[in-house]
Amino acid sequence: MSEALYCQRFARHVHVTRHARERMAERNIPEALLLELLDIGDTRYKDSMRLWIAMSVADRQDNMICAAVVLEDRLVVKTIMHHFSWEE
């Protein structure tokens, strides 16, 4: 996993935790797709620092993918989910 990931949307470098890297590998989510998700996915904030970012990917069969992230001095990706749906 590259150390030079940068998210334009949040103007921060991206840190992907070990747990999130493992989930990305299990779910076949490459860095390029993660960056696309972070830059253009729909957001829902839990509070001022924690949020979920999700989007549908046309050529995937696992519904939406979602990143749980924390806004710190960098954007920390805590985990990556698939078969995701927003709770209403």
C-alpha cells in the first residue's frame, strides 16, 4: 500500500489502518478505487470528525462500498465495508 495517498476532497494525506488494508485485500478494493470513493462518495457524518463515505460501483456485485473514516491531521481510513446500505 502506497504511503503517498492524498485525498483532494478533504485536502489531507490518507492513512489506511492495517485493519482497513486487510479488508481492502479481502474485498478486492485497490488504492485507486479507495481514492475515488474518498473523493466522490456520498458522506454521512457521525460527528464533526467521524464519517462514512459510500458509493455504488457499476462493475461490482457487492452493492455499495463504504469507508469509515476519521478527520484528523490526515484522513484515517478505519475500515472498508461492502454490501453496505445506509440506515434510515
